[in-house]
Amino acid sequence: MDKSHTSSDFTSLIEAAYRLILLRNVDPVGLQDWRLKLEAGSSSIFDCMDALLRSEEFREKSLVFLRHYTESDALPFFNDNSQNGEVGLLLREMIGIGELSKIAVDIGAHGRVGSNTYDLLRYFGWRGILVEANPRLVPKIETEFSGCNFDLVNVAVSDKPGRAKLYLGVNDQISSIHREWTSQWGDIHDAVEIDVETLPSILDRFAVPKHFGLLSIDAEGEGLNLLEDAIAAGYRPKWIIFEAHDAPNIESLNQLPLSELVRGAYDIAGKTSSNLIVRLRQP
């Protein structure tokens, strides 16, 4: 053991490294493993930090890490390895050419972090229709999307218009007009009365064309209803992102309770841990 350091010193260093790099407390196995290595002198705290930075866990958390320590607007859109940013310019032009109607409709806008539409608005010049039910998030969205081309609508979206209670959960990101959905994430902290509109009525009000770029739906308890409502009204966004239970294991839209109209118009193009990305079939 390095006589200038005690076991307590090593423990503190390891704990600090995990909190700073992996943004979590060290697990017992990791603590014991690294403390034995440091005490034996076979590794240094710098070896520990290097291993954490190269770990699979850090790879998965790298974006969260950057957002934690850096202002999002200061980050590049992606890791551009071109000489002077040429690939970034090409990508912007390619996306622009590839979409005739660069409109992104975001149901459950929440804010910049975790947004499926912010980057399109900020970096690629798209227009956004941002819909958020929670009135407490409105000032945040207005600030974070400042400088982008967007309209913000403070309503809940359902297939039945009117008035409803919005149940607010453990934080401002957790809310739903369905009490049971909010309570899945913990205690309900408050409820507010809000207006409810249908998705087709919102699209019509903002003159969104029947064929547009992207529809992103994050509406607890209403996702598939809203998707069906828009398609039944004749809207055909080229891309749709929506939540699906056990999304990574869904291979076909036939596994979901969707109409033949939706299943016949779209194919799965990508999957994340909680969302499906579907693409309009070419005529």
C-alpha cells in the first residue's frame, strides 16, 4: 500500500471518480476491486478514471455526461470528422432537400433535453408545432427554443376535445390526463384544469399540410389514439416517433393494436429503449 494514502483516502477518490464520470454512486463490487488495486499499487486513481471513461456504461451515458457539464447549445450536433465542418453543412442540405415539408409536430414537448424535434429546429431550419399540456413547462420551452421557428400550444391532446384534469407527478416531466399513468411514476403532487384538443384540429389550425416531415408523440395513455386520429384524418407524416411497450422487441406493427390503415401505410425504421420510429411507405 502507498504509505502516504490510507484506505479511507482511496475510498474517497474512487467514490469521487464514479460520481464525476458515471454520475452515480460507486457500487460495492467496483469499490472493492479498485480499492484493492490502489492499495496494492498495481493501479492508480488515473487508471480507474481511464477505465471508467472507456467503459460501456460511460459510452451509453456520454450524452448525459456532456449535458451535465456543458450548455447544450455549446455542443456540436454530432461528431464531425471533416476538415472544416463540411459534413455538417452537407448533412443540413441533404436533410433540407429530402423533405418537402420541413415541419415537426411534437406532442409532449417538455423542453430541449430529450426533445425529438429541437435539433431539427435549431440546426436544420425546420418549423415546429410544439404541444405541451403542463402549463408549468411553458416558460421553460419558450426560453430553450428561443431563436427557433415554432408555435407553442398549451393544451392536452386526446381523441375527445373539451376540458380535463392534468395530473402532475414527481416532477414537471411527469403528467397525464389519466391519473393512473401519472401515478405509475410515484405520488401525484397536483392537478390542474386544462383545455383538451384533438390532434387533427391542431394540425388544421396551424395549416400543417397532409404530408409533413415528422410527428413525435409523447402523451401518456394517449399515444396510439393520437396516431390513429391523425392518420384517419388523412395526415401522412413521413416519419412518426411514438412510445411502445417493449419497443426493442417489436419487429412488426402487427404486434401493436393499430388499424389496418396505419399498418398498411408505415414500416418500422428504427427502435430505441422506449420508442418506435416508423417511416411512410413509398407509393
